[in-house]
Amino acid sequence: MLVTFSCPAYADITMFGDVAVHLLKLMGHTGTVPSALLADDVAPALARLEAALASGETEMQLDASAADDDNEPPVSLDHRAFPLLELLKAAATDHCNVMWDKNT
């Protein structure tokens, strides 16, 4: 599953579903897809996500089956979260809602 985040203030962001749900939970959301954040809730959600990422206790557990055949190092959650952080910052600045939905 892929999840696409959107708001009028920033380009759409698409990420893998497991990563998206994990980031949503770090933001204090239930992880439900599809769903949305109202404009007033964006800044607090952004602050919770930034605090969780800064704490360093956010690493996701990946299955062994998700390992890459090329033995590439895993991409950290901080790097995966960067586009979403930028979208949330833009949404907070422009005071607009953020929505997300799954792509099939």
C-alpha cells in the first residue's frame, strides 16, 4: 500500500504505507488511512513528530523479507519523514488542512 499526503500549500507526498502509518502514530494520530488533520491540529502534530524523531527512539522494525538483495543500508526514519515534515511545516504556515489517502 502507498499513502499520499496532500495539502494546498505543498506538493503531494507519497510513501510506503507502513512508514506512513508509523509517522502518523508518532504525530499522535490513530494511523487511520484515509483521514485528515484540521488546520488547527497541524502545528501540534508537527511538534509531536519532530519531538519523536529527535528522541531517537523511533526506529521501525523491518522484516527480514524486506531486506534488499544489494545489501544497501536501510533508510532511516528521519530521512523518510523529511518530505512529510516539510509538508506539515508548509501547512502550518499557510494554516491549511492536511489529508491522506491510500493508493492502490
